[in-house]
Amino acid sequence: MLPAKAYIFISLNAVRILSIIALLLVFSSSILVMVDDIEAVNAFIDGGSNSNSTINYDYIQNSTVPNQPAGVFWAVLNRLLIIAQTVVLILSELGWPAAFFDNFFPVLGSNFGVGALGVMECLIGASVLSHFVKVFPLVSGFFLFAIGCLNILIGLIFREHVKSTRSILSFRDRAEDVLSSLDKTKDTFNKYRMGGDAEMGLSVKEPDPAAH
């Protein structure tokens, strides 16, 4: 049976993997939504520019683009920002490059917990879910929002120690320390046992004075 720290290590890394998967899903779904928006805008320009669509609809049909001045620009910029944020958060979860995050974005660095990460994931999920989207982006947004809430909870529990607790290198170092301490204990026990056996052998070989 594994110790409690091993179960904590496995659980935290399982959440970490789910977080990366959710971010990858939102990354890919944002690209798909952006492509669909551009196609819908092109179709609107080609076939609907002479109609009353600009008056009757708040959004361009089959898209998340608002029907207003510079609406296409802000919709595409929104998707690009979401994509950029997911890339940054994925790198933060992978812990690379650690020096960059520690120096320039410390809230996602190794000295902070995952509470801020969870807040950012919830914001991205809410941004995705605030528009009418297809099934894939919808599920991705819900998934990321749920993982964000879980990361906020983990951040409140473990605080700044969570990243060192789930670190594979630190866990390996702790395991090596435990194994080395066990080896030292075993060597001490063997020496004690050998010393006891030697004392017993000497006591057996000593002649009995009463026999003379």
C-alpha cells in the first residue's frame, strides 16, 4: 500500500494532466470557432450585404461576431487572446520555462500555487461560454471552467506548496532520501546483528573455569 504522500502526488498530477487537456481542447476549439466566424463573415459580405441583415440581427448569422462597427476585429482578437492565454497556461502547467515565469510572470511561477491559474481558466471558460457556440467549444468551455474551479480549491488547500508537492523531480528526490535512510537503517541493523553474533561466538568459545 502506498503512503499518503504518494496518493496526493498522483492526484495532483492527475488534475494537472486534465488541466493541460482542457486547455488544449479550448485552444483547438477556439481555432475552429475563429475559422467558422471568418467563413460566416465572408458569406455575409458576399450574399447578405444588400439585405436588411445589418438591421435585423445583433450577430452575423452562424457566428459569434457582433453586427457592429469593427465587430469582426474584436471577435477575431478575442479568439487570438484566448489562444495566447491557453498557450501560456499550458507552459505554466508544464513548468517550462520556469525562469521566465518566476521573473516576469511570478503568479504562474514555481513560488505560487494554482489558485491564480484556476481563476484564469475560469475566466477563459466563461468567455467561451458567453457566446452561442457549437458542441465542441461548448464542452471544452465547460470542462475548462470545471478544472479551473478545482484548481482554485487545490490552491486554497495546498497554497504555495502545491507545485513542489506535485513536482516529479522533488518527489524523486524525496523517494531517494527515503530509500537512502532505509539503507542506512538496514546497514545499522546488520552491523548490530553481526556484533551480537560475534559476542555470542566469543562467549561460547571461552572455557568454563568450573570445569578445571
